[in-house]
Amino acid sequence: MTTEPPSSDFELPEVPPVEEADEKVDWLGELRGLALMLLAVLAFHSLVAKPFYIPSISMMPNLLVGDRLVVSKYPYGWNWSSASFHVLPRGEWRFLGHTPQYGDIVIVVPRNRREDLIKRVVGLPGDTIEVRNGRIILNGKPVPQDVEPAIELPVDENQPCEAFTFPKMKARLPSGREVCELPVMRETLPNGASYLVIDHLDQTLDHMQLTRIPEGHVFLMGDNRDHSADSRATLAGNGLGGPVPLSDIGGRAEFITFSLSGSEGWNPLSWWDGLRTDRAWRSLRPELRRGPAADGE
């Protein structure tokens, strides 16, 4: 018995080619998602916290040019200056408003421009304040200022310690490292808030006549008293023009995230060398001290 080989004429049925489905991008959905993400970022930036960069020496020695920090938006409630980029019209309204405490570092928007400045609260609503020879007289009592040993800040691109700003204060240590030796005093406000200030010159802002701080206002000063345009200075002099309304205060400085010396370039690989590693995560809340000094005695 013989078997025949399978016929070579057998053919598999043809399967029609699968057509690739046209993938259409939902551009409207993509734009909607992007807009929602942007709104979420702006809401967080306006209502919770935002980053802040220190561009000037007015808050030395506690804040240096190149410091990056976090400002919380909720401690004093919200107002027009809380909004990102200050897009809201200026107004006196406040929502869930609270008054800052002595010694708080706050961001404030001057009445004649829309840029954030950063200063310290040294006077509260209802206080009388005067400055005599660089010393604050608060409600008739001199605020204690105790001389402390000079501090040494490293000299770098963001803190060059120029002779016209800090005369004869640049020094070279035995190790060869250059530092800026700054004379400092510890100032202690009535609630015990204590911090360092620099006041090495006798200049116009060291003398200010008695003024009463109106309700709903605070008096702000920079810690670098000879190089800070604050509530002591006029608006024309780039200052704050006296006590500032609480509706112009947009938040409280909380802590430093990182700090750069200015030596970093465009290349991210250079950023590590520019880090001031000793400044990261420093709290910006004032030290609290109790006792006679805290009571202004």
C-alpha cells in the first residue's frame, strides 16, 4: 500500500493585514492637564510656601547674598501680596489675618513698587519706636544690645567684603583663607527674640524721631543696620516709608534650603563647588532668651 504525499497545492487562507489605528493626540486634554498643574503650583506658591532668594546684604549676618530659603504664606493669613507675582490689585483686605511677633523675618512689598523685600519685625501695632545712636527705643525703653565677639564670614564672589562697605574688615587667617570679620551685637526684643545685628557706622538711619506705630501696622528693620533701606528710610530713598500695613506682608521666612557662593557657573557640575554647605537647613526663627534682657531692663 502506498501513500500519496500531501498535495503541494494546499494554501493557507489569506489573513487581511491589520491596519494601524491612527493615534490622535488629544491636545485639548493635554493643555487642560498642563493648565491644572500650573494652577496647582501657583496655588501652593500663593497659599502655602514659596522659595526666596537673598539678593542684598541688608539682613547680614543672618542672611547672606546667595541664600535660598522657604517663606511660608499662612502664618499671618492671606492678602493681596500673598498671590504669586503680585497679580492681585493692592488692597487693605486680609483673610484670617494674624499679627507677626517681635523678631519674625518677613517679606514685604513696598507701597511704591511690587518687589519683595525681606526685613525683621522690631515694632508692633500700638508701640512707640525711636532710634538713638543706632539703638532702638521701644515704648520708652532701650532694646538691649550686647557686644559679642566678631564673626568671621568666608570671602567669596557673593560676599567680597568690599572696603567701601566693610572698611578694614577683610582679614587673612593663618590657613590662608580670607574672611570678613564683622563686629556684631546681640539684640533682644521684649518677647525674648534674640538675634545678631551689625552697626559699625554712625549714619543718618541711626537717628530717628519718635513715632507711634498705627494699628494694623508693624515696624521693620534690616539686621545690617548701616546698609538697609527699611521703615527708617523714605519711599524716595528706596525704604518702606515708616510703619508698613500688615496687608503688605506676604509671609514669614522659615529656613535656608541651600546657599551658593557665586563661584558656580552655567554648568551644573560646578554647582557643588559653589555650595556653602554649612548654611543649609538653618532655621530663621529668632533664638528665644528669657530674663531681664528680654524685658528691656
